Amino acid sequence: MTTSSTDLRPRLTREEVDAHARSYVEQIGTILDPDPERLEIRRNSEWLGTLGMEDVLQLTSQVTVARMLERDDFAKRYAGGTPISLMEFLYPLLQGLDSVEVRADVELGGTDQLFNLLMGRHLQERAGQEAQVVLTTPLLVGLDGTQKMSKSLGNYVGVAEPPGEQFGKLMSIPDAALEMYLTHATGWDPDRIDVVVAALRSGELHPNRAKRDLGRAVDRKSTRLNSSHRT
């Protein structure tokens, strides 16, 4: 059985969206200064909620089906005969329109969002704006060591979870996922990461010990972020 992105991302109610938004703003507040003078928070319903049929048709006319099928997961599903809904085609366009509306200079996202972020550049250029700079970051695999870390899949470590719970989850990751977690979740200096990874590969360092070091590193980062948020 093939799982589509609509299965993984079911449509949410307005109440569910609001609850998620509050959670995201709270988590961002541990990293960015939430002072309204420094951080502006916008809801894309400001512009998406007012789109009429003419607006939607004008938006969809700016991209061809061939261009949409350049997105890797769309191409694979199309080649494999897995259905792709028109609603899924709209998602990159609507996300790209966000970049136009806020006149984004830089947009950050995971590597799985690259197509959508580039769509923002495309729509900005069509609107006569300077195209945003796109920065992507690698995605961590989840606790199962197979699929990407996702709240929908229940294989995630929550940034707002108690440190002890984070530590326990990290101790359960497969040994094969250790290098990725050490590289992207510890915040260690690259030289230190290289030394630890080399020790793992040679058998000098036991995976269980490496997971404990990983858990402590994430624990310290979480504690530091939460402490700075409270102060």
C-alpha cells in the first residue's frame, strides 16, 4: 500500500490550526526574540483567505504541469501510477504566494521543501520582485531510523519535551542513525563530530555510549534554550 502526502497531512480544522500556531510561536520564542518590535508574525489567511476564483486561476496559470512534476515526490508518484490530487499541486503555489506577499528576502526550510521554496522565487520574479535566497537544512530520520522525523508519524523528539523524555527517545534510535544525529542535533564542533564518528566506525566507541553523549548534548541545549526563554 502506498501512502500519499494527503494521508500524512490530513486537513485540519481552524481550531487545530490555531493550536498548532500557538505551539510553534512558543517554540520559536526559545530561539528568536518574541518582542513585537523585533519579530513580526503573519497569518497567510490574510491573503489566502481572500482569494477569489479569478485570483486562483491567475496563480495556477503561472506554472505548468510539467514544472510541477519536476518535484521529486510528484514525479515518483506519477511514474508509479499513484494518484496526485489537484489540491496537492496547489500547495507549492500557495506557499510560494506567501513569499510574494511578505516580500521575503530569505526563506528557510528542510531539504524536502526545496521545490516549494524555489516556487516562491519563481512567483516573486513573476511579480517583479527580487527572488528570495533559499536555505535548506538536512532532515533527520525519525526514531525508527527509516522515515523522516514527523509528528504525524509519531517518530519525533519534540523540542519542547522535558529533557528526560528527549534523552529516553534518543537512546532508542537505531545505531545506523547515530552519525546523522551527532552531526545535526548536538551542535558540536565539526572536528569533535569527526573524532566521535571515526571512533564509532572503528568500534572504539560503543553506540550506547555515543547515544548517551548525544542525549546529554541535546539535554544541555534544551535546558539552555528554555532557561533563556524564561529570563
